[in-house]
Amino acid sequence: MKQQNLQTSDKLPENCVIGWLLNSDIKDKAIEGITQNLLDFYSFKYRRIPQVASHDLVELCNLGLNAGYKKILIFKQGIVLDDFIENTKEYWNNEYKDSVLIGNDLHTLYIDLIWWAAAKPDSLTNLYNVAMEENKKISIWDEKLTGKGYIDSYDETYRIGFDLWKTRWYAANTEDMDTKIRNEVTSTVYSTSGGLSPIVNAYLNNLKPKGELKCFDIQPLALHMQRYIFENWNGTGWKNFITKYMEENPILAQQFTCADRLDEMDDYIRELGLPFQVWWDNTAKTFKLTYLEIDIMNIHKMKEQLEGSRDWSKDNEKVLIDVSNAFNYEINSILYSKDTRLKIEADYIKFFEEHKDAFITKGFDIHKINNDKAFPFLPKLFPWQQF
């Protein structure tokens, strides 16, 4: 079967490749590790965009050219991207149209590779001089695109420290959610606690009456919100329900994210229809609810929970666990390298394979993606990657 080509320039110009400029000059080993972890995460997040990596700017450009690309967007190790790539989309055919260079430093630099190959500048300073001498268009990044900045020393670590300490709850789900109810019956459902996830996981996976619904999250606010939802929501009007809570609790509301997608949640609930409403008013009220403050990376504690639920299940009943994107989540990725996340995920998968008739799993897929032939660069893009 012919391998489907899943690579695309996505939000970037056509025939554009991402170039990761590696940085050997970071002296602090902790900061070096953090910046490596961030590149691990970004390369995985933007895996549909072709990517190359090197310690040398010229080699990066040559790698892009030799792979058949006409443009390159270079990010230096230490970059904190936020949504930079997504936010550039509206600029490429407007402010940045026909630009051969964008940016004024090596942290974030766009180069037209066809121009670069012909001009052959021998240094970064000369790069701009040659472009000006040839009367080519040079642009700078709009201030709205600057993101969170760049870290390579201790006095810039606050740029990611805030994210690590920040309390947050996803008021709406960001992933596509199914509407089809599975045939299996579950005795226990484990679910991350963003938006409608615990409710939908219980509904679509036939959690039996009086079954166990275990909402887990590392964020106490997320657990608090799930308890509040189960105790107060009537099963309709998600946007109005959440908006009212935000109005009554403005300080907590500042910690909500994705509130701009509340309308999509209402559309989804309407799609589920009357059967969901009946289920919510009846079966859902019988569940034994547990709220677990736990990090999915704590595999030992989680396995104890899963083993207990497995032993409690009756014949032909399943235990479902949905970890959403926990293994490919930016905050986790700051602390845990891709190698670490892949190893822990592999240990989970081995456990599930040993008890394959007992569990239904969702979200344990980064190993599969990392080895997908559609993204051949992913496993060994950076020299520190080993797994």
C-alpha cells in the first residue's frame, strides 16, 4: 500500500521547512535540558511540517534546499514559541509577501532559500547587507507574533516558570470528540478532567449504573470544576452554565482556558441529542465519583488504581482510561523529555498488553506517531534523542 504523505506547510508558506538551529553555548545544564525538551515538543506538535536540524545556519539552509524546499523558518534552541506559527498565517500573503528575509536576529529567522542560494552570503551580518544591496524586501516580525520570547540563561527562565506554576482548567475540549457509543460495558472510567471529557467518556463507553467514574488531573481546579459540574449542571446549555460560573467567580475564571470554544461544546451536546439528556438525568446520577489529583507520569500510583479497578470488574466488563494528550502536552514536555515520555508510555502499553482483555485505552499513541513513516525525521531529529 502506498504511504500517505501527511507532510504539509500548514500555516507556513508553500514549500517551507522548519529549521531548528541547535545551541551548544547554553552553560546551565538545567536550562539546556529545558530548551531541548521544548524542541522535542515543538517538533512533535508541528510534525506535519517538514523539519531539519543543525548547529550551523548554512547547513540548515543547505539541508532545506537539498530536501527540495524553497523557504525556511529558523528557530534557535531556547525559543518559546507559544502560538507563533499559527499566528503567522494571515501575514504570508500580506505584510511578508515577497520578503527574502524576516527577522533581525537568529532566534526566529525566515529565509527565501532560492534567493539565499543565488546570493551566497557568507555570514548573518552579510545576509542583510546582500539583501539590501540587491534591493530585496526585508521585513521584521510584527510585535503580535513575538510570543513569549527566548531563554538561554537563568534570568529568562521566568518565561516558562509561569506556565509551570499556573493553575488552569480547560472549559472546552480542544480535541475532536466522537458521538458513537461503544458496544462494550465498562465498570470503571478514568478520564482527564478538561471540559466534558469525564462525562463523554462515561457516556460513550457505557459506564454501567453505579459504576466508578474517576476524574483525574494534576490540577486541583480541574477536579473542583468536575465536581461542580456533576452537582449542578442540568445537561444542557454548557456555554451558559460555564459563563455564569465565570461571572460569579471572576478570579477562578481567569484560570479558564479555551472559553472561546464554548459554542462548540453546545453544538456537540445538541448532536448527542435526547438520549444523552436521558442518560444524564438518570444513569449518570448513580455513578460513584472519585477525584484523583495525580500526574499520569506517576505510573506506579496509576497502575495501583488501575489494578484495583480491574479486580473489581466483573466478567466482560472493561476498564477505560483516557489520558487525552497528557503525553504530548506542553507543560509536561517542559519537565519530561520526549525520551522519558516515550519510555513511560511504553511501560503503560506493556501493562495493558499483559491485561489486554481488561482495558480500553485512549491517548497512548506518541510512540506510534514517533515511528510513523509519514514523519521520518521525528525519531532522530535531534542528537539527544535516543528512544
